[in-house]
Amino acid sequence: MGVDEQTVDQAAKAAPAPEEATTTTTAAEPASATRYPIAPGYRVNVRTGPGTSYRIVRTLPLGSRVPIYCQKPGERVTGPYGTSNLWCNIANGQFISDTYVLTGSDGYIAPRCD
């Protein structure tokens, strides 16, 4: 889809308002899992690893919110919230670029993945 290669100024990544980061659960995640919003207007490719060369396993629909279990460095990508090599693990073996997630930080907000 080419979503991973968009360019926008990094200053656009601001701290989420309380209503933007919500706590919800599914059977597969702990009760305390915070879900972070994906950038408005984007359908984001979910990949098997931290880079655009990894296989796409699904595409997140508009308005998605995701948990972040851990983060790891990978391919440098530019998205609506800047340029970064940080990738977020949102499910077992599923990664998205941090530049598409409104976390309120340009750095780690979760433990590093093993």
C-alpha cells in the first residue's frame, strides 16, 4: 500500500489527550493494556518484523487503536508523526512503525522486545 513511506514533520507528534489513549481488553491481552490511536486517515500495514521488507500480515482499518507490548529498532521510516527506526509489537509476530502511532513520545514507551 505504500503507507510506510509517507512524509510529515516530526513536530506533529504530540502527547495524546486522555480520551485518545484508552484502556480496553480482549481475551488475548491483559486488563491494563493501553491502546494507542493510529494516525487519522491512515490504514497501516502490519508486518512480521521491524521493517518494510517484512511480509504484510494485515492492514489496520481507519480509526484503529493498538496495544504496544514491546518495541524494537528496525528500518528507519517516515510517517505522519516523524521519522524513526522504532517499531511497535502490537500482537505476536506483528509490528507497525512507531511513526504511525500517537504515543505522546518520540522514544520507547514499552519494554524492548527480545
